[in-house]
Amino acid sequence: MIITIDGPAGAGKSTVARALARRLNFRFLDTGSMYRAVALAALRRGYDWDVPEDLARLARKLEIVVDGDRITVDGEDVSEAVRSTEVTAVTRYAADNPQVRERLVELQRRLAGGDDVVVEGRDQGTAAFPEAECKIFLTAGAEERARRRLGDLQSQGEPVTFEEVLAAQECRDREDASRPVGPLRPAADAVEVRTDGMTLEEVVDRLVVLARKHKASF
Ligand code: DC
């Protein structure tokens, strides 16, 4: 069974998807890390972002393996490296590239196999797994999402203000929604879950109930 979790940046998708997978004994696939991995590889090789064909060729060449929280590219563990601010800033070049998306969606389907898996991203219920049994669109108000992100950044010692985080988030929301291929939007059959004011446990409890509606054996 496949459970897709899509939603905007800062909605808590990764944390929720990981916790849900643990509760249900499913595998967990973080697809954002795959776009980040292509961007990291291109950054290291000094790719010209203005030549989308080169980036697509690189994406097709890389051996990307995702297993829970770990991601390797050509055998190197890049799980931490893909999270850097430098990589975050250029990941849109990979995410906006239709051929890169095609390649990564193909890989996502292969990695999911026929297993029980929670997949998390922007287009999982729409483009990658349109036939998924259970689709969640996880969201929260812009200010709540920015407050959570600010908390994360401040705990990492980054000197940022709430206004800066909110502005950067608005920019990412616009990019995610306006992408010509694989834009962020809820699938017609997705259930929208707004997490404002909810604890992680409350959100996961709600998703377990939704998942059980599709497969009573959990
Ligand atoms: O969720 P994240 O921040 O790790 O995602 C990194 C980037 O990749 C972000 O710009 C959105 C994009 N992305 C995407 O276009 N499609 C996905 N399935 C997952 C992420």
C-alpha cells in the first residue's frame, strides 16, 4: 500500500511521514532529497544552470539510492550534504527541469516497488503515484509554518528573523505552485489535513485513522 503525503514547505511532511511510517511499519521515502541530490551533484561538478539538458543528462547518470533517512549518490552518503543552505538555494533548477522530474519519478516508482511505503514530496499523489490508495495533503498557515522553520534555523544557530523566513517561504510556495511539470497541488482524491495547533502525535494519530480506512489490517 502506498500513502502519499504532499504539501508546502514547512508543513512538517518529513517528520510526519517518518513517524507515520514507523507507526505502521512502512518504509519511508523522502523525494525532496532526490531533487536535492541532483542539485548537489551539479553544484560539485560546476554545472551551468542555464543548460537544462546537461542537468537532465547528469540526473540520468547518477545512481541515487534512498533508504529511510539516508540517501547515497554513486555510493557516497550525502544525507547531510543535501540539506545545506547552498544546495537548498539551487534545488529549484532540478525541480523545475521536466526531464529531471521524469527520471526521478521513474526512480521513485522503482524504489517504492510493491511495498508498503509512505512517500513524501510535492507531486506524489498527482504525478508519481496517481493510483495510491491513501493520499494526504498536509498543510498549515503560512505564519505557523514560518514559525516552525524559524525555530529549526535558530536551534541550528542561524541568525535569521521571522520576516526573512516568511519571505523566503512565500518565494518557495510560489515556485512550488507555478512549476510547469509536477506543481504542488492536492490530488482530487487527497484528504487535506491542516496541522495548525496540532502536536506531531495528534497529526500522526489522524493519519493512522485515514490509512486504516483504506486497509483495516493495521
Ligand atoms: O521537501 P524539500 O524541501 O526537501 O524539497 C526540496 C525541493 O524539491 C523543493 O524545492 C521542492 C522540490 N520537490 C519537488 O519538486 N517534488 C518533490 N516530489 C519533492 C520536492
